[in-house]
Amino acid sequence: MVLNAIIVDDQKNSRELIKSFCELYSNGVIQIVALCPSVDTALIAIKTHKPDLVFLDIDMPEKNGFELINSFDVLPFEVVFVTGHANQYTKAIEISAMNYLMKPINPLNIKAIVEQFETKKVLANTVNRNEILKNNLKGNQTTILFPSNDGFTVVDITEIISCQSQNGTGKCTIITTNDIIVIHKYLKDVLSLLPESSFIKVSSSAIINKKKIVSFNSKTYTLKMSNGSNIKVSDAYYNKTKLIDALAN
């Protein structure tokens, strides 16, 4: 298997570093066919070379990496985002099940990317994951899209009652007014995409929608939710006064 790849980064040393890591650590699988300093040059290179893989810097002057993504209704290639900052963007990328490299780049991550291509049909779900990413990057989205085995699941944020982790398994249960959905994501990653005005983490294993609270029992230290469930509040997170303040804001 050979993957033709393009590197898009405004910094020359970064382009050269990724290229050298691919040459040294991909066992010849990743072949770099173009080095691009901007989104505009990358679009020309993509049209010319039709790559299997694009290493895409997020933070670039004039046009950023997401603007390249928005140039396509359907992505015909796999994307590995490159960034020097862990922020809301990287959380959206994680939730969308897409790859990213943090600067400074660990060359072992190049091996991991190759292994993913060898063990999964990653391109089969590129269209779905692109739609998921675009949706989850929106500043005022009303839905979150989560990858599933055969596409994605759309969750209306206003209908979420609670999100609960499954004891360190890497799975999270999303409880809505109409459904129960299990996703392969950690609770902290889901929290990063939910609006702070409506959602708070009340324990290491639970996030609740403040608008779905019916009552609070100070003796059992539990919140009764609109679906009748009771969510335990950790006193390590909130004493009674802080909880009232958090729910009121």
C-alpha cells in the first residue's frame, strides 16, 4: 500500500519536518507528492495529484485549514490536522473521529497513522466525518453529530438530559428526552462541545443539562432530572452554595 500525501503548512521547516518523518517512519507507505505553503496552492495540488492523505495546518495566515475543508462538499482524501494548540478546534476534531498532530510532532504518531490506514477503511467514512466536523465547529450549533459504525448520529443539544461515562471504558451514554445513545468518547470530550450556559459536570462520571433539572435533594445530594432519573452530585465538585450558584448562572 502506498499513500500519496500533500503537506499544507505556511512554515517551511514544519513542512520539511513532516516530510522527513514520513520518509523515516512510514516504511515507504506515505509518499509526499507536494509541499504547499497555503490553502490556495494546496487546492491546486489536490486537483493535480488527487492525494489519499493531506497533512493540514490549522493556523495559517490569509486562509486557515478549515477553509480548505469548506472548499469541498465531499472530501476525497483523508485529513490529518496539524496544530500547535490544544483548544476547541482539537476537541471538535476528536469528537469527529479525525486525526491531528500536535506540534512539536512526535514521529511515532506517523506510524500510528499508517497503522490506521492498514487496519481500517478510513476513507469509507470520510464524507460522514467531514460533515460531523463542519457541524461541530459551528459556534452556535443546535446539534452535535457523533460517528457511528454506519455513519453518524445526530443529537439535539436541547434534548440532552445527561451524559454519563461508562467506568473508564472510553464510552459515554447520552440520555435524551427520546433516546439513549452510547458513543465511543470520553465524558470530558463531550463536555468541551456542549454550551457552558446549559451544561455542567457534577461528578467525574456525569454531565447534566441545567434546564432539565426538576429538583435537588440535599439529604441524598442528588438532582432529579426531567426523565425521573437521579444524578448524584459529587461534594468534591460542589458544596451546596457553589451548586446553587452554578445552576443559577
